[in-house]
Amino acid sequence: MKKYIILPLLLAVLTACGPEVTIEIDEERTHIIFDEEREMISLYIRIINKGELPAKDLYALFLFTDENVQTALGELRELTFSDSHGVPEVFQLNGGSSFL
């Protein structure tokens, strides 16, 4: 009877310790630049996959929570990284790599 309890427990522990996708933002290399003269904003965001597995079919949705940025952008509170037709640009991120 102990074999039937140990086997599922061992399987659960082994699968929980396996490789995973770990997505983080590199805050040191992330910048939001607002040019008031041109009324233009530039977003430089570095996304890192610190895990071993690839992350597939990702897209970026930027939520602006800083009051200064919200004031500069007016009504815009979120922005989706998308093509000229408004379709989100999908990208993949291999394990141990980054995307800017």
C-alpha cells in the first residue's frame, strides 16, 4: 500500500522541479522617453526569459500607472504592441534569451 502513495508523491515532486518559463522585465534596460516637442513617446522594454523552456506566442500590453506618464499621455492608459491594423504582434522568447 505504501508503494501506491509514494509513487504519485514522487511523480509530483519530480514534475514540480522541472524546467519552466520565467518571464521578467529588465528594469535597468527599460526606459520610457517622452519628447514633448515632437509629442512622441518611445518605449524601450527588455523582456527576459530566465527559465529553460521557450515562451511561445507572447505579446506585450503596456499599462501606464505612473501619474507623470498618464498626464503626458492624456487618455491613453494602456498600449498593446501591435501592427498597423491593431493586431497584437506575437513573439517568442527562447529560454535564457531576451527581447527588446
